[in-house]
Amino acid sequence: MTINDILKETSSGLLSNKVRTGLTMLGIVIGIASVIAMLAVGNGATNSIQTRIESIGANLVVISPGAPRTTGSNVRASRGSANTLTMADVNAISNGVTSAKYVAPSVSTQKQIVAAGTNTNTSIVGTTPSYVDIKNIVIDFGTFFSDEQVNQMAKVAVIGPTTRDDLFATGTDAVGQTIRISGNEFIVIGITQSKGGSGPSSADDIIYIPITVAQQFLIGNKYVSAINISAQTADLVTDVQNQATDILLANHNITDPTKADFSTMNQSDMLATASSITSTMTYLLAAIAGISLLVGGIGIMNMMLTTVTERTREIGLRKAVGAKKFDIQIQFLVESMMLTIIGGIIGILLGIGIAWAITLTGLLIAIISPMSVILSFGVSAFIGIVFGYYPAARASNLNPIDALRYE
């Protein structure tokens, strides 16, 4: 048989029962579309998290209160919630870490904010002016507060664009307006430029105030929630981390580093941890979606076995007039592959469409990897071969005499 003959026979066989062919192909379509969409969502989530981590600062080292990881455990005991870091530690690090470019302490809390007859619940960060340079904060309107305002405990605030939109008219310059936090009035002196993102950790839905004011009027103690350090260069991040650790161990009179009452993490650690988690979730989602591919493959095998049974007399007749075993096998194998390849192409287009629709919602930018498309197409062809082989072999092994007698 020529290739043209095989394609004609395949088209005739598949079009003889269009509904059954379409329903069988649907399993492959859904499976391929699910895999591509899930991988696109996973890639988008990974990229989004990495972008956010990179945007929070350059060459960053963060020191948090609380014990580091204990032996045999991945959990940091009371990390971030303990009261172990003070301004004395901040000053010691500022003076002692030679590789540091900027050092800024911070305290954080969540409060209800009232302004102009409206209110919102948002994050409040008390810090110093160096925080702007460490976290790559850009001021869109007004200015950030100064060291003098920190020392004088001035009740001034710099707000994010989302907080501004929640409290005042969208897109307006709210500099000079008054907001109220826990009964204390603050004058808005600046509005930050949007960094994007949403949710409770959004850099746009936030308020910055002097750390002295936050400690005195909102937190009620002199401890800090974190010490943020920016190294002079990326190569010095580890050196900064080690120097800061040694200084704090000496300050806290701790000789055994495993018993430290603080923990350190650099930007590379954050990226590695986030990438590991999101990659695991991406592959898990793809594996779950891949189950539908297996179901689709089984559906194709079932259809092809049914087709072999229905066309038993035809197979016997073709063998009787000289068709070879190989010709019969190739015909049914090509039919199976045609089903999966066409279904795979439709599934790829559908998966790309789903990813595009998710991106349009604005919730997440779904990123389609060319490798996922190539892999999906290859998988669909492979399924056609694997699940089509047994029906094709069964058809080619039919005895022509028995096949002609089949009713």
C-alpha cells in the first residue's frame, strides 16, 4: 500500500463514525490542554514570585528574630515573632559589617486606616530612610521621611498606590492629606510608585512610617521585626551574612551558633526556596492533568478494538486478495496516531487559549513554554503508537478464513 492509500483508508475509517471519533479524541484534547495550561500557570507563578523577590531589594540579607532551624527539622522556631533584635543590634551591624552598603531595621503590623470618611486594613512598616535604597522603593509623589523625622518621631507617612486608591480618589496626589492609625493622625508626605502584585504581601498596599513612631505608638516595645542589609555587591552577600551573624552572636553572648536567637536569609536562599516550591507544585499539577491523557489513551485503544471487531470481514477480505500483515497493522496504527495527533493539535490550541484567558483576567501572567508544547505533541503521538499497537497487531493477526466467516 502507498502512503496515499493508507491516508485515504484512515480518513474513511475515522469519518465513518464522526461522533465516536470526536468523543474519543476529546480525551486527548482535554489531557493535552490541561497539561499545557497547568504548566503555563506554574511557570507564570514561578516567574511572578521570582520577580517579587528580586524587586524587594538588591543583594539583600534579612535577619529575623527567633531560633534558626533545629537539627532534623525544617521549621524555624518562632521565627519573626520573638523579641530578640534591638536597635543596639542594628547599630552594631551598621558599624561592624564593612561589606554592607545600607542597613535598615523594620517593624511591621496590620492596622485599620481611616481617611476622608473611608477606611481600609493594610500593612504598616516602621523603618528608616535607608529602607528605600534596600527595597528599591521609588517615590512617585512627594518624598520619603528623613533621619531627622525619625529622630524627632514625626507622625508622617508614605503610602503605596493601592492604599492611596482605597483611601482617596484613584490616581490622585494625596500628599498633604491626613490619615488616622490607631487614633494617631499622620500626614501623608509621599506616595510610592507601583511595583505590581496583589494580596496581603503586595508592595503597593502598604504604609511606611518612622520606626520610632511605630515602636512608640503602634507596637508598644523597642524591638525590631527584621534587620535588612544590602551588600555592596552580589559577591559580598555571603560575607555580609557571616559578618552580621558573628556580630549578633557576640552581642547576644551566644557561643554556639546552633543556639542563636535569630535567623538569617539572603536573596538567593529566598529565590531557591520559592523556585523549589513552585516547581514542585507545577509538576504536581501537570502530573494530575496527565492522568487525563492516560484515560484518553485507554479510550483510543477501546475505540480501535471496537473498530477492528466491526471491520473483521473487511480485514479478511483484504487479506484474501493479497494484503500483507504489515499493511493491515500499519493501517490501524496510522488511524490511532491520526486520532491522537489531531487531538493533540486541538489540545495545544485549547491549552494556549486557556493560558491566554487566564492572563487576560489579570490574576496571573501564564507563561507558555515552547518545550511544553513540543513535549505535549510528542506525548500525543507516543500515545497513538502505544495504545494503537495492540488493536493494530490484533487486526493483522486475524485469520482471513475466520474473518470472512465473521458475522
